Amino acid sequence: MCKERARSGGNADRHVAAQDDPLPAVGHRCCRGGHHRYRADDRIRGNRIPNGSHRQSPAVDSVPRLQSTRTPGAGRCLPLLAVDARGGERFAVTNDPQNTVVVLTALETEYTAVRHLLKDVRLQPHPAGTLFEVGAPRGGIGQVALAVVGAGNSSAAALAERAIAMFDPLAVLFVGIAGALHDDLDIGTIVVATKVYGYHGGTDSDAGFAARPESWNADHALEQLARVISRGEWFRPAKDATATPAVRFRPIAAGEVVLNSRKTPLAEQLRQNYEDAAAIEMESAGTAKAAHFNRSPFLAIRSISDKADGRKYDTDGLGMQSVAAHNAATFAVEVATRLLAAKSDSTRPDRDIAAVSTAEPFLLEPFPLDAPETPRSGDDVSLSVLLRGAARVVPFIGRTTERSRLSAWRDTSDRLAVMLVFGRGGQGKTRLAAQFAQDTAAAGWTVVNARHESEPQPHPPVARAHRNDTEILRDIEILIVVDYAERWPRPHLERLLQSRPVRDARRVRVLLLARPAGYWWKALANPLLKLGATVSEIQLGPLADTVAERRIVFAAARDRFADLLGSTDVIRLQPPGSLADPDYELVLTLHMAALVAVDAHRRNASTPKRPSGLSAYLVQREYDHWQTLADNGRISTPTPTMARLVALATLTQSLPHPDAVDLLSTVGLAGNAADAQSMLDDHLLCYPAESGPDRVLTPLLPDRLGEDFLAELLPARTNGSAYGDAWLATVPKRLLTKAESAYQSAVLSVLIETGERWNHVRNDYLVPILEQRPEIVLTAGGAALVSLANYADPQLLTTLTRVLPDRHIELDGGIAALTRRLTDYALAKTTDEAKKADLIERLADRLSNAGLYADAASASSDGIAIRRRLAEADPAKHEPLLVYALGNLGIDLWHVGQSEAALTAMDDAVTISRRLAAAEPDAYTEDLAAALTNLAGSLIDLRRYPDALAPAEEAVTHFRQLRKRNPGLAHELGSALRNLAIILNYHRVRRQDGLDAAREAVDIYRELATNRPEIHTVELAESLGTLGKILSDPDHPEAGLPDLQESATIFRQLTTHNLAAHGDSLIRTLDTIATRLWQAHQHEQAIKAGEEAIDIGRRIAENNHTNNHALGIALNNHAARLLELSRTDEAAAIADEAIAVWQQQAAHTPDRVGKRLDRAIAIRHDAAAESSFPG
């Protein structure tokens, strides 16, 4: 437990300035103890190989600010922006095609970089011949009009005039590359032009050249918006990029020549007359002039591709133009996205609106509570349309138990709760969710649908949501429905749970729908608990278990379909086969049987004999439907061609119109764009779009029917079947081998799902393609990889392991599932104990990567048991491997809260490492030092400071010596020094040694953070906090304030990205600052610092009820300070809040609460005693 220290003097002596010791930040065990996880597959005797960097990039969270902007002079009022430090969520109208931002580029490289960031791109020609491409930014709001103008200010001005006249845009952005004029600008740095100089103006006389430049200032509102964006996380890196580029706001010079030297007269002219210009280019002056004449807001965004120093063509040859173009395009599209969303907010404040995250990979839209209108003519609509889950044709019946459980879950007092509903495809998850959404809306909740950015975008919303107002959010209760949740990358689901609507609403329920509930769900559960969510699940079983119940479901569907299809006398119709058949466990099969029975009855046709024949019947009726439409002149596409179109649609899962036209040409189905358009029109008549008006080729639904249709059309080569379409046989391979196609992931996922039930799809198509091009499995996503791992032959899985990365945040769950399958297979085939240990340790690594720490710890324990037996027989070979396994076990045990067991594993690792290092110091001393650092960190977390001193000092000694030979060990030395500083601060007699260690750690981390801020900034902040706490004591309270303030500044910035990860560190730092200011008699500043700490703690507590110790300590200290100032009413209120926090914490960690709760009660009692009111 942490000691509490009292300040002398005043009525509340025993209450003031209680502090935790300078502890490492909660939740950063990797840094706190310098923990290193090792890979079992890359170990080299005597060499420690860390598994990647010390921390993953933080998830994103932030606090919105409100900022008003106005364009000077023009009278065009830009909208009120609800923004945050990295582009936070907003409530906005999902689309308004009249809102446009024009983006102009000079080069094709720049144009392509921007175009790749848009979706649903279409051509829009100008009457004079200029071809603009218009597409939506990823936020889905408004449009970006894109054109390439060529080099030079003249052409840029002319094209800008055309764009402004044609689109009347909100803003004009010129985007591209530039040459640097100052040495402090690195290649890739973004320069936002605060001013554009047209430097080719002037007079030349005997007295020399006299510059007469023109200049145009950046639009103030756009510049301010760009500055806000630059402070946050806006960057989406290209494949070879590693860090967010710097953004600078400086003037730019624009002329008519390419500068590639610092020694030419032009270079000298720029230095003399435009010394503040940071970069040089050739188009912004013309664009700025055109924008000025038309009163359109303008901003130039450039990225440095060369230094204009004679080496331009060398850097161009290295691909720096592409890197710079990507950087500039990403920043510019973020500006356009934010501007368009804000315009939509301000122009329709009272319209039905949807929650849109302009910087997040998802869209929140109102849930469609009303079912779409159902066609009643059997001749005009495909039978498959009547089976779509979204159509809700059949009245909802049953599921009483599940609806009751969902309602009880919704109505609990928890602020944030997550429920997974999972089950096989066709089990009725979508219908249950829709019914529950209707029930929840009727109970007064706001219901929204979460749509991932990879999914097709919807129609404009029709349901009611709420405005972008924090106060309104705090008054409402929100249900968020996430379908196909297993397809979302885990970080995106975590970011959804940290988004503003989730953070600010009074109560939030998140309903996840998925087929499997395996690795992806296990990996997500731990982060959800850390966010303070309660987690539940429902496995959806059969809608009807008994024959009698199935008969009721069948009859309800039969009567509804009979009504829609105009059929009578259907009461005696029965389903094919027996309702006792296991196939009828699926509600979809019961509905298919009812539809087939009614359709066959009205046509006097025979029905299938068994439920397995239902798909074949319905597929044949699709053919009949197409032929009927063709015979009536409704469509011109022949039936065989329509079958191919439907197969393509099922494989690609709907496409933007331009991509669909390109697809039909690629596969040879259409000879030209006109033919392609005719086919797409016919397909749309047969299969109305579900995903919005800009997408075509809607797949055959439900998924199961589409998969069966595809399987029947693909020829079965292995059994010599004559069925199927030979033309389609080559299509899957052609689609999967086209580089960077928009549909590669969808095609592979469909083949994986279809291959599970259809052998010839698996053996003739999926397996050969993956064997030939195993790398494409990386595009499938983690959920598809899990499905494949469940049924694929081990030989194929072994092939895939050669291309799978060791870590991939979106694939880790699938990689773990695949490794589990191969490990079980290999263990059954070997008796070699060493191979078994290797296999199990590799599995443990993959499980840990996926966040499955409990499973990883279990596997590690099994591997260690084997490794110990092997080490007894051959210690030289197996003891080093045992050290790795023990260290990794300790880290996994720590993740699941088994601190004592983790300490035991760490201690064992040190014991063995010490013996190895004594025998071969050159080979094993580094391993010993790492194990000692981990052990010291473990002991610090358990508050066992005296025991931690010896391993911490020894680790520092070893790393200091090792660093002389290997400077790359600076980070490890920094971790060891920081642990030592914390321990020595506890041992007050060695305070100077602690200060020396803390200062050295700060120096190390400051240098590391300068070179790699994305990795080491957190460690710098933590080490500064440690130093500041040691420097500041009651006798010298101000000594450490500069270091503490710098630490707080860094943590403030970090919390804008991830409040959950860094908020407690900021609270503790601010509370320490408040205490030192109080001791220095700066009472007003101390109160302000305490209030800031409490505000942050309250925000965290909204989402996390299990670990609010930092808030409780800050409340205790703040109440004591208020009491000493005789502000008794305020002190009493804060003490009451502290008591509530500690009482809540007592349910989770009673051993850490007792003294702190007693202190809060004592403060409350004293405040009541000093006031005239009873307490």
C-alpha cells in the first residue's frame, strides 16, 4: 500500500497532501518493468529477440472543442466546427451532394494519391472538355471534385476558374509536392501555405532586379482547421511509411521554373526577397488568384519531395515524389472531410441526422426501425428478395427467452454494456436484432447501426437521431447494433467503444452480431473490461426445437408468402421431408421451405423431396424469373449472361458503379461501357440495391442461398461433372490475381465460406488459388482466416504460415486459430519432446499476440513442463529456451491479473539466467539483465520495494556495461534506471542515488523520443514524472515542478489520443503538482491543478467502474485542501464523491481501499463539524 503523508498546520493537518509514491503509470507494464516478450520461433542461443516494439500505437480517444470560423472579405460563412484534437466524431447529415470541395493537382502522381482516398468515384465532364472526377471522402458526407491541371500557374488559374464556376465549392485546395527552401524541412514534411508568393513579378533595370511580388494569404478558417487537424491523429500511412509526417505552417513561393540548386540567381533572389518562404512550386499562385477573384476560400497543401539542392532527380528516383504525394493527399482529404461534415452540421441542424465519425473507420447511422415495403407481385420480384433478413417479410414470432434476456441486459444500471449474439448463418440474428431495436426505440432509446468503412454505404438515413451536442448526449440512452462484428478489425471495435457517442451518452448498449464467437471475441473481451464495459453473450440456438414449434414457424411464413404471392388454399401445404430433419434447426430453412411450398402450389409444380433440395429449387426459380422478364421485354440481358452477373455480384458483394463497369470489362462480359451499363441496369431491376444508390451488383441474398447458387454454377472438375458454367471456372482466379482490386477481400471471403460446405469449391478453386498465391490470404481478414483454419487441410495451412506475419493486428485472431489447428495436428504426429515444446511455445506466442492471455498462459505452462524435463537431461541446450518460456509466461499471467504467479515465473527466469550468465557471460548476460528488470518491475507493482532493490541495481549494472558494446540497448537501460529511481526514492537514505538514476533515465528517453517519438514519448513523460516527484519534497516543494509540468504537458497530449491508457498517469501527475504547489503556498494554482485532475478522472470513471484509484486519491487530496481553506461546503461535496468512489472500488480491490476510505470519511466528518449543518 502507498503511504499517505500529512502537512503540518491548519485544522485539517492529517488530511492534506496524501500522495502515492512515484509509481509507474498503471497499464503500461511493458515500460513499468521493462518487460520483454520473446518469440519462440526466432530464438538464437544467447540472444534475446524482443517481439516488436515496447508498445502498440494507442487507441484513439479525445475531447471535442467548439470553434467558429469565417472567411474574410467574401461573406461566405464557413460552418461551426465541432472538432477535436484528432478529428473526432460528429453528428451530421450523411450526405448532401451540393456540398463540394475542389482539389486540384499538377501531376498524375498527386492526382492518383488523392483519388485512392475517395470512394464511389464518377466522371463529371466540364462543357469545355475538362474531366473532373467526383467522389466521396471516407466520412460519406458531400463530395470532392478532383482534376489534374498540369504544371504552371497559368493552367492552374484557368482550371481553377472552371472548377469554381462549375461546383461553387466550399473551398479550393491545391495539393501536391514541392521543393524545400529551408534545411529544417525533411522529405515528406507537409507545408500548409500561410501565404503564397507569386515571385516572378518585378522590374529589371541598371540598378538591378526589383521584386514586385503578388501574394495571397491563406483563408483564415481553412488554416485554422488545418492547424487543428495537424495536432491530432489524421495520418493513414502508406505501406512503407512508419510515422506521421510533420506539418509546418509557412509561406510558399510559386513561379514558373523547377528549382534544383541552391546556387543559382533564382535561389539567391528567393533568399533575398522571400526568405520566409519554406518551399517552392509552380501552381499555387495561379490558383490563389482565381480563388481570390471568385471569393472562394483557398488553401495550398504541399509535401516536400526534394531539397531543391541539386539532388532532386536522385530523390525522385527513390520514389520520394510518391511518398510526398501520399502525405499531402492524406492531409488534404482530411481537411475536405472535416469541412464537408461541418458544413452539413450547420446547414441542416434540425433535420434527421446520423452520427458520423470523420476520422474513424466506421459510420453510425439511424437504425431502420421500419421494414421496407414488400412487393406483392410474384412475377415482378425475385423470390430470393422475399428471404432477405433486412426485408422482414415474415412476421417476427418466438425468441421470447432471448428477447427477455436482451431487455434485462438493456435495463441494467450499468452505464456501458456489450452483448454478443452469435450463431450459424440463417439462425435469425438479424431479425432478432431488428425486433429488439424496435422494442428499445419504443422504450425511449436512440438506436443506431454501426457500419464499418469496408461495408457498402447506405441510403440516406430515415430514422431520428440526435444533434451533436454533448449535453444532449448525456441525456439520452443509445443502443448501437453491429452486424458481422467478427469482420471488424479488433482495434476498430475498440475505437467504436471509445467514440464520443459511447463516451458521452447517459447509458450505452452495444449489440454485436456474429456467426462465430471464438478467437476474435476472446481477444476483444479483455479490452472491453478495461474500458469499464460489462460483457455478456447469447448463443442463438434453433428458433424452434420441437416439430410442433417448427410447424408453427412454417405455417406463419407460409401464410405470409401466400398473401404476397396471391396464392390461396395453402393451409394443407407441408414442408419437404420431415420437420424432424436437423436442417430445419435454421429458421432460414423453415422460411425457404414455406416459400417453396407456396410457389410450387401456385405453379402446380413439384417440390423437393428433402430440405437439402430447397436451394436448388429457388436457384432454378431465379432463372425462371430472369427469363420471364426477358420474354416480357423488361430486360435485354440473356439468361445465361444474367447468371454470370449474379455470380459476379455474389463474389464481389456489390461495388461502386465505376468499379462494376471495370469488372464487366475485365472478365470479358461486356465489350464496352454501354453494354456494361445495360447489364447493370437489368441486374438492378432483378435485385434492388440494399447499399445505397451509388452501388450496383447487389449479391444474391440470403448469404447461404448466394453461396449455394455460386457453388452450383462453378463446374466441379475433380468428379468430372458436366454441370456448371465453364466460363465462370476461370473467374475466381482472375479476380484474385488482379492487383489491388476493390473486391479481392470479398471474393476470397465468399470462397472460404462457400468452400466449407461445398467440396468442389474448396478443392477445385480455393485450395489451388491459395497454393499458387498464398499471400492473398492477408486480404481475407481475421474472421475468414478463422473459418478457413477450422476446415482446411493441414497441408494448405502449413503453406499459408509461410506468408503470415508474426504480428498483424487485424489478423492475429485468425493466425492464432490457424496455429492452434496446426499445433494440434503436429502434436498428434510427433513423440519428440523438444518439438512438442517448440510447437506449444509458438502457439503461446500467437495466442498472446491475439490478446488471448489466459490461453497463452495455459499453453506456456504446458510447454514449460516439457522444457523442464528436457533441461534436466540437457541443460545446455534447453535451459536458455526455458528462460524465454518463463519470461513470457510471467507476462501473460500478469495480463490476467495473476501477479504472484507471474512473479514466481519471473523469479525462476532470473535464477536460470544467472546460472547461464555465470558460465557464458558473453552469451547470456543480456538475458539476465532483462530478466532482472522484469523481476524488479514485478516487485514494484506488488509494492515490495526492499525486495526490488537488488535486482534493479544489478540490471542497471549489467545494461550499463552492455550498452558500451551495444548502444542500441539505451531503452533497456532507461527502463532499468527508472525502476531503480522509484525504489531508491522509497529508501529515503539514498535519495541522491535515486535522483541520479532518474536524471539519467530522463536523458536517455529524451534522446530516444527525439528520434522515435511514436515509441518513446510515453516513457519520457513517465521518467519526467518520476524525476519531478523525487526532486519535490515537503522541504523543497518547487524543485521538481518544471519536470512535473513537462510530464503533464506530454500526458495531456497523449490523453487526446487515448484517455483510457494515459488518463490515470495525467491524474497522478496533476495531483502531485497540486500538492507541491500547495506546499509552496501557491494555493490558487494548487486548487486549479486538483480540479483538472478530478475532471479527467470523472471522464474516465464514466466508462470504467473497476479502477478509479487515481480519481479517489485526487478527490481525497482536493477535499483536504478545500477544507484547509475553510471552503467547507465544497470540501464536503468532494469528500462525498470520494467516499462513493472508494466504496465502489472496495467491491473490486478491497485491500487497496481501507485507509483511503477512512481518510475520505474523516474529511467529510471534519467538514460537517466546521459548518453549521449536520454532516
